[in-house]
Amino acid sequence: MTERMDRRFAALRKEGRAALVTFTMAGDPDAATSLAILKALPKAGADVVELGMPFTDPMADGPAIQAAGLRALHAGANMKKTLRLVRDFRAGNGATPIVLMGYYNPIYVYGVEKFLADAKAAGVDGLIVVDLPPEEDAELCLPALKAGLNFIRLATPTTDDKRLPTVLTNTSGFVYYVSIAGITGSAAPDPGKVSGAVERIKRHTKLPVCVGFGVRTAKQARAIAEGADGVVVGSALVDAVRKSLGPGDRPTAATVPAVTGLVRELAEGVRSSRA
């Protein structure tokens, strides 16, 4: 429901702070642990949750998220199970927006119409599909909007003022600003440059602008939160999962706390930025 996303950002505006948007891979390292992580994220301080759709060829992802997708696939993850994760999460949480993030191929294979109906029924709020440009809106974006799902688009440092209106057409929920050119988790963003870029995007849209790629620490999250409506953290959380695993990539007692501990720190950083 798109309203869930709008309500969340409206509430955060009232609080006068940025959102913490967390990314984890569906089914990593297995379905049960992935659900436990998902359920624990809002309590640890996540305001919006992005859930990765595992895919064999994730071209925009760095090594950490690529490895997470492969771990999930090895554990039997697929689109049906990803949507079941959302359903199971929704049974206990009706307020936190969930965005599915990934590539068009798994959606296309599942069937666009069926996917949109099942995603909506499961309680998904929005989609980020990184390999579908605005020129392909008829493919998924417009049907998604019609089905009542947000379609969240990426803007990058190379998206100039001429291109920006095209990128923002049909975008809803929020704009995801990719703070560094390149793959996920590759470098740390420069808060000064980010702040300027967010201001530039805001001249073209009333939507919240959330910034991701390269944010790993509470200190970085705090600096980005000063100039953005939201801070997206993915690779650092996925790394926390990996480091907690035992032999054969099996989860340990440390897996869920490793993620929630980091989310708590990041949330504290985000919340202190405008204190």
C-alpha cells in the first residue's frame, strides 16, 4: 500500500528526522533466519525495509550483496518464498513499509501480472528494479503504479538536470540517490557532495530523497542524515550476516544480533543528526 510509505515519511517529517532504510537479502542465509532478521529490523530502528530479490546475475551489486544472493539461492530462495517472507512479516507488522529491490528478470519469469497481484496481497509497498530505465515504464512501472505499488527510481551522480525529470516521471514513494558511481558497498560517500545533490533533486520533486551506497557506520549515517530524508544501508548489514555464519554458511546464535546490533547503532546515528 503506497499509503504506508507516505504515512511513514509524513511521521518522520513531524519528528524532524531522516529515515533509516535497511537492506537485507531475502532468504539469506536461510528462510527462517531471514524472517527472524526481517522481524527484528523495525524494533532495532529501521523505518523502511528493503528486501533483496535473489538473482544469479546482479550487475549493480558489489561482492557482499552478490554473495548474499548466492547464499540465499543455494538455500532454496525463490520469488514465491520471498513473497511468503513478506506475508509472514506482515502478520506481525502492519506499519513498516517494505520495498522489494532487485532486477527485472525474476519478476519477468514469475509473470508481471501475477507478481504484482501476489506482491500487493503479501503486503509489499514498493519496488526498486535497478535495470529498468524510464524508457521501459510500460514494462513494469506503470502496471505497478496501477496495482497500488510505489515505483522507486534511482538517481546517480551522473543524472544531470536534463535527465532528472525523465527519471522522476512516474517515480513514487521516494527517490533513491546513489551517492557514488559504481557498485554497492565500494566506497564512502562525501556528505558535502551528497547534500548538494539532494538539494538539486529536490528542486525537481516533492518526494523524499534517500541516500545509499557506501554508508557503513553510525558516523557516516549521521552525516548523510543531516542533508537527506533517509539513509540507506545494505552492504554493511549483509556483511554482518556473512561474518556471523558458521561452517557451510549456516546461521549461528550470533547472526540475528549481529544485524540488529549494527542497525541500532545506525539508527542512533541517524536520530542524532538533527538532535
